[in-house]
Amino acid sequence: MALISCQKLDLNPLSQGSSETWNSDADEIIMSLNDLYREALWKKDADEWTDDWINRDGLTDITNATINGQTGFVNTNWADTYKAIARANTVLESMDRASGVLSESQINMYKGEARFVRACMYSYLLSHFKNVVYTDKTLTIEEAMQIGQMNPDELLKKIYEDFDFAIANMRESFSSNELKRATKGAAMAMKARIALYMGDYTTAKTAAKACMDLGLYKLHTDFANLFLSRTKQSQESIFAFPRSIALGVAVGGRQSYVSRNAGGWAQFDPSWDLLFSFLCKDGLPIDESPLFDPKDPFLNRDPRCTATIVPFGSEHLDYVYNPHPLALKTKKVSTGQEVNNNDNRAVATYASFNGLVWKKGVDSDWLLNSWRIEPDNIIVRYADVLLMYAEAKIELNEIDASVLDAINEVRARAYKVDKSAAGYPKVTTTAQADLRRILRTERRMEFAFEGLRYMDIIRWKLAEKVLNKPNYGLLDPGDLVAKVVNTGKWFTPTAPAIDDDGIADIAPFYAQGLVKQIAVRKFDANKQYIWPIPSTEVLTSGLKQNPNY
């Protein structure tokens, strides 16, 4: 290789694309571009960093406020993102070698794709680390040591330039027999996302609207089925990576998400905070709706509630799911036989600590394929674009029919009706504060378990509120029967109060001795809204550490 690696700040590629002759024709360029879509290079935020999640009594470096420059995912995500940038830069520098066999428009199309990848990677670095190094070319170690961190506003401009070039030159779509890569719509959607994260609502609005106006995307008919392995290349997916068990590209080790009756561990579960955030079918929060039944918290809820969390008494993975402490037996659906109920903590100590398990994306394929699954890895989908557009317009106080249409289109899909039809709680208010609250709740109901909640609570500055509170769960079985079941307070005595941010207050139930603190989350608002720069970069590359780390 002509260049050498720059310590931990990996600004040089680890692929054959840096050779002196590579990328001299379309086939070689496409091979290099394909290398930019390695799933490991595209980072998603973990749901366990948020208030949507409970891992028994375990916490993470984010939810325990222990994140620092040595934290594993901080270093890995930084390094892998820069690897992708370096590879994109190498492809861009070498692509003109094909000028003799490809037209300028063809070369620009491929350059647009590489610049799209680079823009996405810098978007991740900017939104998480803020003060990062920017380079649009490969560097020697000496050159890399001389460049410092770029002003975040200037970096955002560079990101926009890459996205704009990509939008101007990338293809709108690929044919059915082609390997599908990023498109013009993906660049528009990802530009809208980083603009929204950085509070540039005008750009977010414009980019999201441009994606909508392409007319290429629509919401998947069935919300619940969108996330299953059998749903491939949905028209809702604007940018997604296919997976295949046969080709060795799958997600493994899924036992922790699955109920114990079905052979899982029920370790990683939805939080009560998430359960109580779903609206009722009248569009009201549970503490305002007469439809909410504390004895059956899944009754009369937005359909996404029961599509996301397994309802009590429902059939799930061949068993009737029932965490009630007196339900020592349950039914195995395929045989009709009564069996030991391992989803009850009176039977199995490590059953879900709060009685909840995930349903979103979970089906029998998880069991049949030895806990390996192959759903599309959706990076951005059309529902996100609609809600990004609505949010940007709300924050700009440019509230019009298009804002209501965007929110209602997403909500109506959950109810399997058209947005213009009856049969769902249509949003009609035009008050900015009310719409902001509705929009944020809509995002939470729509995107749970998809890796988007973390950046939502970060950019809304809600992390210090929602993560500085306990994760609650069920009392131990004996106390649960005596204090809750026998006093008629299963599942909860009343609806918990929901505040203006859509956050449930479960503390009064704890004060009454009706629930148990499982773990106390922590979030340090003085520093955690941005991540630390990896310590090795501070020590070896002279980068300035982010404040208070």
C-alpha cells in the first residue's frame, strides 16, 4: 500500500481499492462501492441505552453514566466509522481512472454513492462526538497528525455538500435483477435526519419533502409484518441492507429477547415506560382516556402497542403468554396441553422481571433457525421521513395540512385504514405545543426497538429526565400475590400519570409498595449529550477531549 495507517484514527482503507490500478472500470468501482456497505460499518444506537428497555438489573455505560474514552463501543464505533470514510475517500480518489471507459455522468453517479456513504459516516460522528476530524482525502500519518478537529458547523456544511452531490447524481432506483444500493431518496432521507439532529429544521423540512415528492416510497400495509424475516425489500424501506442465513449474513443469539416458554431467556425486555407511553384508541394518553383498563393494560391501546409488546393472554410462539403470578400453568397451543408456565416468576426465577417481552419482529422463524434471523436491516424508512418532515415544520411553526397529513398517514397505517377514513384517532390540532407532544409520542410508538429512541431523547434534551429514574418491575412472587393480586391491583392500581413529555410517573406505585425498583438509571447531563473522544486519540493524535470527560 502507498499509505500507512494512522494509529487509532484510521484514515486509510484496509482494502484492495488503494492499489494503483484498481477502479479503472465499472465492475471494479462497483466492487469497491459494495465494500462500503459492510453492515459492521453502519452503526445503530442500542435500544438498551434508552428508557424503552430493561435488561433485568443490568445497566450500560450510558444508563449508568460511566461512559468514558475507554468505553468499548465508543472506540469501536469511532474506528469503524473512520474506516468507512477512508475507504470512501480512496474510491473517490481513484475513480477517475475509469474516465476512458465511463462517461462523466457515470463516474459522477458512482462518486455520488461514495460521497453519500462519507456523508452518512460524518453524520454519525457529528451527532455523537460533535468535535471530530474531517478529511476528504487519504492521508499519511504525518499529515493526519497535523489536522485538528473541525468546527461542527463547518462539518455540517461539508456533510450537506456530499449529500447534495449524491442527490444530484445518484440513481433513483435499481431494477429487480440488480443488487440494490443507496439511491437519491436515501441521500435525501439521511440528509433530513442529520439536519433534524442538528436543529437545522429548514434543511430537514426541505430534504424530507424532496424524498416524499419522489413518489417512490409508501408505507408497508401491515405495520407488524414489516419487521419479519419474510418481508424483503418493502417499498417503505428507503435504505436497508438485506440479510440471508444461507449466505451467512444474519443476526444471531436472539434467545435473550424471547419468552422462556418458547425457549428464550426473557432477559432483554420492553420497559414499563414504553408500555405506558402508547396512547389509547381514542388518541389520549392512558391517564386521560376512559378506555384504559389497569387490569388489562393492552386493551384499547394503539395497535402498535400489541404489535410491539406481547399482550397478556395472547398466543405467542406456540404458548399463551401469561406472567400472572398465580398462572403456574399455561397452554401449549399446538397440542392444547397445559404445561409449566416458565413465563411466571413463581415458576422460573429469571422470567421477565417486569412481565413484558418483545413481540416486534419476533416470529417462529427465530426458533426454527436456531435463533438466527434475517430481517432487512432498515437504516431509514418512509415513516421516519414523514415524521421528520412533520417535526421540522412543527419546530418552524409552519403548521399546515401537510403536517397533519404526514402524522396521520403514519398513525392510520397502524389502524390499517386510509388517513382520510374514519376508524382511528386523527390528529386535528394545529397548536404547536400540542403537536410537538403528539409527534414525539408518535415517534416512540412507531420506532420502538429500531435504534432511534436514543438520538430522539438526546436531541430533545430529554435524556437527563428519562434516564435519571429507576427501571421498575414486578415484586417478588409472594409479595406480588399478597400486595397486588389479592388487593385487586393487578396489573396496576390505576393508570400512572403521564406528563407533557409523554413520560409515565411510576414512582407513586413504588411508594405504595406495589412495584419493585429493578435498577436505578443515571445520566450526567453535564457531559453525556455528546460522547467522549477515544482516549487513544487524545493521547496519540493530540485531539481535544470533549467537555467534562
